[in-house]
Amino acid sequence: MTRATYEDRVMYQGDVWVRVDTLPRLLAEGWRRSLSDGGVVSVVRTPFQWAMGSPVIEIETGGYMGDVGLYVPEVQLAEALELLGFEPEAVAAETDDRTED
């Protein structure tokens, strides 16, 4: 089985959203809680759909639990990275590596 891949930047609901990371669904939902508590809007993208809310029933019944893309609005990216404890320099270097591919 191949790992799900998601674009770094996407247009969603008329705004540019930036992928913070690709990670397992349960971990992404935990990060979403931290972001929400800090006032940052987020959305996860599964291979099948976008999810603005945390579909607890889907998690409890064993719905899609693989890798998801965790996105935030571009205007809130710096705030999101700070809330999640990312070092700005490390994120900038990773972004540069992605654009070179």
C-alpha cells in the first residue's frame, strides 16, 4: 500500500490553505484540537474528502485512519506552526526542499 500524498498548497473554499504535515488520522485530530484551542482553523484531507469537523463516529467505527493531510489557512500558518512547536527555520528549510523537487 502506498502512502497518501497531498499537495503543499491548495485552494479550498476560496482561500489558499497550506499543508502543515501528512500524518496518521488520530495524530492529526489531536493536532487539530491544539490548533483549535489556539484559535487556528484547520481541516484534514483524506483520500476521499475534506473534513472540517472531527467525525468522531467515523473514528469510533474504524473509518479511514490512514495518513491525512492537515491544512491551515495560509494567513494562519505562522501561528499554527508556533502552536505545534515547530521551529520556523526548520519549516522554511523543509519548504525549500519541497520546491526543489
